[in-house]
Amino acid sequence: MAEIPIERKSGGIPWWVWLILAALVIGLLIYMFSGNDDSERASVETTPAVVAPVAPADGTAQPVNNAQATGGPITDLAMVTGGANLTSMVGRDVQLSNVRVQEVVGDRTFWVGPDSNQRALVVLNETPTPSTPGTEGRYDVTAGQTINVNGSVRNTNDPAFGSNPIEGLPAGQNAVIYAQSLDIVQRP
């Protein structure tokens, strides 16, 4: 039998050299695009607003919860019972527990507080339900109830109130408690 001579090609670059070059290029690209260069990142630090406690008219000092003085949710009804004081608290969350409904003044507005002299106006985020007799919305708020209120302090011109005027709003009061939800704890 005749032997067929096999000639090798010369001058070509072996395949493993191309593999090493490809690995080096991929490694370089990963290094360039995943670098942790903190100098190019903007740093934003937020500091909660500090609200000074409001002294009662009789001049007596009252203890203030530290979380409330530094911008945490308002949980003390005494902090919001003066309508003029609410303006300085706009934007703060409100989480009031076991507050008494003093008076219902509109379809979605009512006063809460320990008595008629110390009270705060609440506007409920209420969706009317005209098909349900006896109930104007998902809550049936009546005077004398004990409720829990969750919401925030808002300016009276906030778009959340829509174009309807706020019923029972005293002249000169520019902020109210806007209740997102409430729980009726006890009925009268």
C-alpha cells in the first residue's frame, strides 16, 4: 500500500493561544465595568425634621415622646388637638389609638379629642357607597365612638381633598388630619 504523506501547516497560531486571549479580554471588560468607584456616586443623607413640642396654653410642661420630637409618627393626641399647631406638622404620619369621636360635622369629617375644647379635625379618605342603605362609605362614624386613626397631617389645599370644601373647617385653620384608615374600637 502506498503511504500518503500528511503535511502540517506551518505558521498558524495554535487554538489555545486564541482561548487565552479571549479570556484576558473578557476579564478586562469585567474589571472595567464592575469597578466600585465611589467617587462618582452621589451620596444623599437625610435627617428627619425636628419639631419642637408645643406648650399648652396654661404653661404646664408635658413630656414629649422622643420619636415624636424627631419626626416619627404622631401617636399622642395632645400634639394635634390645636388646629393652629397642625400647620407645623404637615407631612407627619399620624397613628392615634383609642381616641373619642366628639362630633361628626360632614360626610367625611369629624372631630376627635378628649373634650370639645381639645380636639382635632379629621377628614376621612372615604369613598361614598350610595347603594348601601344607612352607610355613606366603608365606615359609619358616629359621635361617642372610640376609634384608631391612621393617616397624616395635610394642608387643607392638598389635592387629596378634591374640589369639595372640608365640612366643619374653622376659619384660619390650614391643616387637618387626613385619615387613610380607621378602626372602630368601641361603639357608644
